[in-house]
Amino acid sequence: MTTVNYFGEDLGMGANKLYGAQGGVQVLSQVSANGTQHLAENILGARSKRRPTEIKSEYGSFYVGENAHDYGVPMENQDFDRLTGTSEIHSLFYAALSKYQLEYGAFKGPLSLMVGLPLQMLIGSNAKEYKSAVKKWMMGSHKWTADGESYQVEVTEIALKPQAMGALFDYTYFHNGEMARDAAKIRLWTDETAALSIGFNTIEFLLTRENDDIARFTGGVTMGVRRLLEEVNRRYDNLFTLGELDMRLRTKRIDKDILKPAMEIWSQQVTGAIENRWGQYFKRFAAVLVVGGGAELLRPYLEDKFKGKAIVLDEPVMAISHGLYKMALKFKK
């Protein structure tokens, strides 16, 4: 009998996150066209930083992941079309699949993916085209090499869900597909419970009641961590790519006198977006589950805004893919 590998796949603009039975991996969404070959070792004669992964496929040759913008020609497409089958998203997906197998072992059968997308791609006039395009490129056979090693996988099942939905499943479900028996968590499914996903490109708002989303309080805006980095870059006279600044932010190498005022501006933009979407109605919510790369950055602002209702999930960056994996197990055929 063929073994199906179930995964939660978070197609984030800041990082591609993949979660399966053995655990999770993430690959920073930094891609460079492979215009030049990097040196076997750096000028100082030692490998002082991690090399990006070199992905080759029918879509071209690219450096992918951490420090990719230090090599080749940086590519930065923050439009939703990036997720619909571009060479960038293929390469990021292949890098994540390669990394997972390097860490946990080769896949023994085909893949079934529960894929998280920005909410804006799943609602509105272009939703049908977006969903069709994503399923088209992800389904079927994939072949590539990662740092010279050959890989091949078959994707046989695809389901698309809003990224923020992963937050609710991560917080309230076990891996066996059963809901946690904690009375407080069970209550989240019957009462009104919100999820707030602060990603690299977007902020998503989701409100659920008894397994149904409440459209009035559900939506998204392009006001993620990217806005913070753009404000930082303005203060650096736009001398960096967003990928380079993302690395500086992660490694705490942004000047404090630049980061602090930029954070104040971005936090006001985010709290303003929350006010526009939820107003004071959040006071009736059972909880606001916060996930995404911006969750920790904005923790003090959100805890002050939501007056004790905000719950920043454990490992907020991986929470969406983890929740999508739990969702895949619950609804598997």
C-alpha cells in the first residue's frame, strides 16, 4: 500500500514553511538569479556564514534562502502572483522539500499538501484564478537538484486554506486530529475566536464561531513586516534589498536609533489596521491568537491593544504550517 506523506505548507512571503510527521523546516523567501558562481570559501579563508542553497530545475538556476541576496542577482516580487507558479516560488518550494528530506529522511511516497495562502488570494474577484493557478503548479511531478543532489516528488493532493486558519488548528488540535480536551480551548470553537497573522507581506484577520468564519470581521491588508523594513530602508537611503534588511533584523544588526522610530511608525499602522477591521468589537472575542513573523516584534503593542485577550502562540513563525499539518491529518481521506 502506498504511503501518503501529509504536510502543512505555508507559502509565506517572508519564508516558506513546511511541517510534516517528523517536524518542520523553513526556508527564508530570498531568491537570487544564479548569475555568478560563488567562491568555494570566502575571502578570509573560512566559512563564516551559511551559504544559500543552489536550486536547479527546468525553471532555471537560483540561490535560495538565508544570505541569497549576497549572491547572484536579487529577485524581490511581493505581488501575490509570485505564488502562482513563478520560478521563484518553485525554487523556494524545492528548497523546503530538500531541506526536510536532508533533516528527516527521504519521502517514501507521494505528498498530500494542506496549503496556506494569503486570505486576499482566496476571496474576491480573482480568487478562482489564484486557486486554479496554485493548484496547477503544485500538483504532479517535480524534479530538481539542490546543491548538486537530485530530487523528485509527486504531489497527488492539494487543499487551499487561509493562512490564519492554521493558527486556530495549531492551538486547539492534537496531531491525531482530535481537539484538545482543555475546556478553555474547546470554548474557542463555540465562542467567537480571532486569529491575527502578521506575515512578511500581509496581516490577516480571521474570526470564527462554531467552525464558521464571520465575514464582517475577516480580511487582510498588505501591512506586514515588509512595511517596517521599508521604513527602515528609507532611513538608510534605500541602500538595501528587503531580503538584506530581513537578515539584519533577524541577526539584530539594524541600528537601534533607526529601528526604534521605524517600529513606532509600523506599530501605529498595524494597530490602526486592527482598529479599522475590528474596532472595539474585539472586547467580545474569547481570544485573539497571534502568529507570524511579526508576532514577537509586536507582542508588547498587541498585548496592550487587546487588554489580555492576545495569545502569541508557541513558535509563532511555524504555527501556521504546524496548524495546517494538523488540519491535513484531521481531514485526510
